Amino acid sequence: MEFPSREEARIYVMLQKRDLGNAPFPPPPDPTYEPEPPPPPPPPQAPKLKPAPLVPKPAPRPAAPPPPPTPAERQEQTYVIQKAGFEGDKFDRRGIRTLIRTGALNAADQISVDGAAAGRADQLQDLKSLFELRKSAKFSPPAVCPKHLDQLAHYVCAATKRPLCEECAEERKFGGTAVRVCVHCAGNVEEIPVANE
């Protein structure tokens, strides 16, 4: 028994449909026909996010007050000693400490801070501890020149008893004699005796 080929069976079915519906006979299929590939699927879209609800910004907090300055940040105070021989001299705390340690500034001396009214040196809050340390010290360092605190005083002004270094007790010649005089008051100076060791 012979079976029709697939092509023959297709034509036979088409003929039956034509006869049934009086439809025109379709042309045979083109063997070179290739169906177009289906369009690519659209790229997936990110899900739409709902906008976040608007939250009002909190009111800015008032700035905290700045911390009190540390001793290193504190503006350096200026000390003026109201004592003969110290007229016009201004000192910082380090200079005052040196004068207290060497005995050039005593507790009863008058001193003003930053142009304020003068008061006893040992009554100033910043200097009380320095005078207490001086009381407990076993020895006093040698005197220094108030104008040049890094230089030892080898002389003292005869009028004001101000300690003087060699620069502040400059040597002047009068006739054929060389004498030392105080550069602050032009008075005579005396040599500080060297302590016996």
C-alpha cells in the first residue's frame, strides 16, 4: 500500500477545503521563504518606586557655647610692678615667676594685671602658688636682670636696688676712668658680691 507524501497530503487537504468553501486555490509555498524572527522581548523595566514622603528637616540646634580656654589658649596677661626700679617694665607670667623665685619681687610689692588697679602681689590668684613655692624652696637662685631675664645680674642700681646685667650696667668713661652706670636712671651701680661656696 502506497501512502501519499507529506506534500501531496497537504495539497489534498487544501483541495478539500477549497471544494467545501469555494475558496481560491492558494499558491504553493515558496521554498525559499523564511519566517521573520519574532521581535525581541522589551527590556525589563525597573519597578517604579513611590516617592518618599517629604519629612520636614528638624530645626538646627543652637550652637553649644565654646569650652573655656585652656591655660595654653588663654591670652597672656601683662604684669606691671609698681616698685622703684621697675618703672615701664612689663612682664608675662614666666617673667614674674622668675622674679619671685630670685627674690626681686616680694609678697608685699604692688602689682597690676592688664592695666587694672594695683594690689599686693601675694593677693593675686595667679601668683599665690608661686609665693607658696618660694616659701618652701631650700635655696634661692641668683638674681637675674628684669629686662633680660635670661641673664644673671652682676650689678645692682645704687638708687633703686634694681638688679642689672652687664648690658644694663653699661661702662662709660669719665676722663680717664671707666665706671658702670644704670641705663635706666643713669645712677651709680654696685657690684653684687659673689656668695662664698
